[in-house]
Amino acid sequence: MQYNIKAIPTTYAGVNFRSRLEARWAAFFDLCGWKWDYEPFDLEGWAPDFRLRTKVGPVLCEVKPADLSTFILRQLELEVLEPWPFHEYRKALPYRRSNLVCLLGDTPLTVSERFFPIGFIDGRMPIGCGITFEEYDEALSPSVDAALAWREAGNVVQWTPDNNNLCRRAA
């Protein structure tokens, strides 16, 4: 998929992110109290954007400016499921067999009216992971108000009119 919005490199918490969206996710993780690593390693063709250190183990995350919330809510309303339209996540998908992988979009899914973990997670657990889907789901469900944390994360990573020193706010 081609994006019409140019990625804006952004610095947050001393880390240089390729896009403001990635920086916003990092700020969101901090507001949720979650530990994260940015672009932790390369998995032969895929470098995850984040590794979240959760109570069920590491979760690899891929961030794309995709509207996952609208797609997933539409699937809940339809009797026939639509095919997955987000081909930009294709590099991450093969790693779901051996890793916990979460696909993150332009906003946490928990911002929607229904409750979800922060991103799309597969119902098929990796071989030998030793946890249930429910434990995985819970590990990626914020204990804070996700909508409020997402708004604050946006404020943290970009200049706002009330920030009169014209510099990015420190993390």
C-alpha cells in the first residue's frame, strides 16, 4: 500500500524513530507502563518495529498507518469475513508461527467502542509458547484508559500550540 502522508522522523525518549506514529506508540507504551525496545533485531527479511516485554514474554510489534479498528469492527458486523486487506504487514506474518506478533495500526484498537488488545493478534498461538490466547490478550490490554493515553502520547511526541518554546516536549 502506498501512503499519501510522509513519515516524519521523530525523537522521543532519546530514540530516533522513522515516523511520528512509531514515536507515539513508544510514548503510549510508556504511559501504559510497558517496557519496549525499538527495532531490536532483524529476522531475515523483517525487522520488528518494537519488542514489548510483557508478563507473558516478548511480543514483536509491526506499526503501519492502517485503519485496523474500522476493518475489525466491520468484520464483527458482517456474516461473511472480508479478506485481510493490509498487505503492508506481510513481512511480519510468517513469524507468527514462532513468535507472539502484534500488528499495530494508526490507533490502539481499544480506542474503539468494543474492548480489544492494543492491536491485531492471531488466535493461533505460536508452537510451544506455553500460554493461552486469553493470557496473551490480557498482556496487551492496557490497565489505563487507552483513549486518554493515546491522546497524551500524541501530545508528548509533537509540537503543540501551547508549547511556546517551539521544541519537542521531553519524554
